[in-house]
Amino acid sequence: MKVIRIATLAIALCAGMTSVAAAQGQPEQGQQGQGEMRRGGGMGGMLLKDITLTDAQKAQIKTIRERYVPQQMELRKSVQATGGAPDEATRAKMMDLQEKQAGEIRAILTADQQKVFDVNLKAMRDRAEARKKSSS
């Protein structure tokens, strides 16, 4: 049961990173930060919570996310094909992609934005760890 919960978490995190890339259109002028989280959803939205992005940053983030979608989709399809939980190697690849993508996104942020991003990332990891512990 623990393996299934961990696998579900890994898949959910992977899906969250790609959900913003699949979101419809760009946010309208004036709808930034918290609004993007609701519209983009998932992990990507959580990482950018309370961060107001410039149009240039939004475009860069969209490009970064789109670059990772094919790799993430390939991993998800391989997991779905087996019909079970991802193995350790696949889970490690998913986490590696998420870390690389988060690092690239962080690199385009200003120093002040990076501080908020780091807080959001830590909070997200703490929540995931708490879920993992409560499911054990």
C-alpha cells in the first residue's frame, strides 16, 4: 500500500509540473501570482504562488515547461503500460526531471522572487514528506 501511495505522489507531482504547460492561453493582464496557481494548478502553480511574473518570465517558463513535457509524457506512458506503480528507476527519472525543471525556472527569477520560490518549494516538499510519513 505504501508503494502505491508513493507512486501516486510521484505521478501527481509529474502531472502537476506539466499541467501549466497544458493550461489554456496566457493569464489576462493583471491576473498574476495566486490566480496563476488556480488556473495552472498542480506543482507548477504551487511553486509560483505569491510571485508576480513579468510577461517575459511567463514566456520563458512556458518554454521551459514545454521542453519537459515529452520526457514526462514518455515516463507516464511507460508507467501506464505496466499498469502498476513506477519502479525506483522510473520514479528517480521523474524526480530528476522535476528538479531540473524547477532549477531552470528558478534561474529566470529575480533574487526576491527566488526567495519566495524557495519557500514555496520547501513547503511543497514538507507537505509531500508529511503525506509520506502519514501513509506509512
